[in-house]
Amino acid sequence: MADSFQGGRITTLHNIVDRPLEELEEELLGFSKDSPMGLLLPSLYSELEGPALSNIVDELVKVPYLQQIVIGLDRADESEYRHALQFFSRLPQPHRILWNDGPNLKAIDSLLQEHGLAPTRLGKGRNVWYCMGYMLARDEVQAVALHDCDIVTYDRSLLARLIYPVANPGFEFQFSKGYYSRIAGKYMGGRVSRLLVTPLIRALEHTLDKNHQDYLLFMDSFRYPLAGEFSMRKDAMSGLRLPSDWGLEVGVLMEMLRNYSTRRICQVDIADIYDHKHQSLSQDNDQSGLSKMSIDISKAFFRKLATDGVVFNNGLFRTLKATYLRVALDLVDSYRCDAVMNGLDYDVHIEEQMVELFAENLMKAGDSFLNNPMEQPFVPHWNRVVSAVPDIFERLIEAVEKDHQQYGG
């Protein structure tokens, strides 16, 4: 059970009294009459065969307040798309599947490529971007939540708490970020947040001058900055520039700070227990797993700070690496004590190996940043896309409907 402490630059909404889910859903149902709500589900086809998604759909069947569900389906051939249509058919809410690998949506992607507007990288960021475009095209909801499809501990209270801050008309939040404790069995999860993001932010605070502290303090306010769960008002989606790499989660936070006052941004406790599939460390391959993730996230921070006037060079990156190592190793001891007191297993050697890997990847991210100054990881926001291709929303709706009618019957 949480306390009610408020810290940092944003509002934190706690789970103080474990309010009954039925009360929350009754309120949300009332809100939905004037402010319709939707849900985005970015999914790989493989997740339809995993241990989590069937239970997630079973839980969503019971949700009474959603007016729209949009599923983004990646890495699926025709037979797998047909199976996905059947898999999600038990949802009682209006829903559509974006078959991102199908010919109709590929044609949309090719059109946008001709204008230099299509995402250039495959992955979750691209999937989410197209889902947001479709939801904007339908223009049927005012509040939107997004969560992953690999949450093995899912129940629908997570969704209710996630969307509540932006659905409640008495609140003024444009964006809400979910957070939770990452415990997997007897082990602490959230390795990249614990061992990279938090110590990197604090190392940057220590290394850079005071002109850049507001942004860093904002980022340090989030209890779990890499959580894949967030919600927002529809208006926030249209001007959102999404990163297409592993920097998606921190990139969204950066965009929210660029577009809105911190009084319009909050974080909310959405689950007592949370577990999902775990990425491999990939120590020998910095183009996959947590290793690539750490590089992409580090570059996201460097790009943002560069736009604020920070001049990066090799000397600054070496200083940052040394500072990061010291901060991260101190945090390892804090995590060890926390784990021991809670009866969890904690391997200091493995944790410090990860810190050392992330420190090396900070330098790789720095080299990449300096050597590729024209790299553009952000996908254009949908306002720009509509300006360049005025009928893109009609085309997008038509493509999705063609797939549904041709393969769904």
C-alpha cells in the first residue's frame, strides 16, 4: 500500500486505499458518455501464442466503458492475420486490427515514404504511430490508453487506473504515465530503469550546469520511466512526434514536456504486481536486447539535451561515463539492501556486470551521436502528415476496412 507523498515536478496518483474496481468502472462509464474512451494494443503475432494475451482479452471483455479498441499487428502473414481476427472476435467493444504487414497498409506506408513521412524502422514505435493515426482518423474517442500485450499478471484494474486521470473531466491532465513495482518471482525487475535510466539522469544532473536541471528533474520524477503503459487526451496524439527505436518511452515523456506544462502531466500507480516477458541482455551483440535498448535510450537523452544547448564532445562523454559508474554502483548497494529486507534474491555480481555493460554503451551511444549528427529517429506527427497528404485518414480507414472485409468475412 502506498503513502500520499508528492515529490518531483509532476503529480503522483497513488493506490492509497485499494478502491474497489467496480467503483472505478462505474465512474468511468459515467465519464464515457461525454468523453468516449479507447485503447491501443500494439502486438506482435507471437504474442497471440504466448501466455499473456488470451487472459488480457478475457479481462477486456468485461470492461464496460471502452468505445473503441485498436490492435496493431506486426510480423503476421495472411493466415496469421486471419487467426488474429478470430482471436480478438470475442471482444464486445468495436475494434479493428491494423495488419501492418498486409498489402493495403503497406501501400499506405509506401505512399508516406514517397513524401518522406513514413517510419523508417520497424518496431513498437512504428506500430503505435499507425495505431494513433487510425484512432485519429476515426475520431470517435477523447481519451486513449495504451498498454503492452505481454503482461502475464494483467487484470482490468490496470486499465481502469491508467485511463482514469485523463478521462475524469474534473482533472486537467493531458497525459498519464503508469508505474508499478517490477518484481518477478524472487527477483527485482526493471533492470534498464534501475541500472541505466535513473543513474544516467542523476549523473547528467551532476555533470551539466543548472540551465538543464529542470528537464532532468522532470525525468527523475517518474518512478518507472520505461513503463510501456500510458494514457492521453486525443488532442495530445495529433502533435506527438514518436521515436521509432527503443527510445519510445522516454521520447514520449520528452515530447509531453515540450508540448505541455508539468501541471498537465501525472503518473499513476496501476498495479501491485506486474510481470511481462524479459529481454535478453545481449552482452555480445549491441544491436539487440537490453544492450541495444541502452544505446537507443542514451541517445534519446543526448538528442534532447543537445536541443537545449548542451555541447557534447568526447571529453564530456568520458566524464559522464565515470560519473554514471559511481552513481550506478552506489544504487546497486541500495537495491541490495532493499531486496534483502524484502526477502528477495539479489546477485550483486550480475547487477554490476550490467552497470559495466551500460557504461560501455554510453560511450557507444556518444560515438554514434557525434558521428551521425543528421540521424532522425522521430516519426513526423500526424498534423504534418495530414498537411502533406490531406486524404490520408480516409485512405487509412479504407485500407483497414478492406483487410477486415476481405479476410474477416
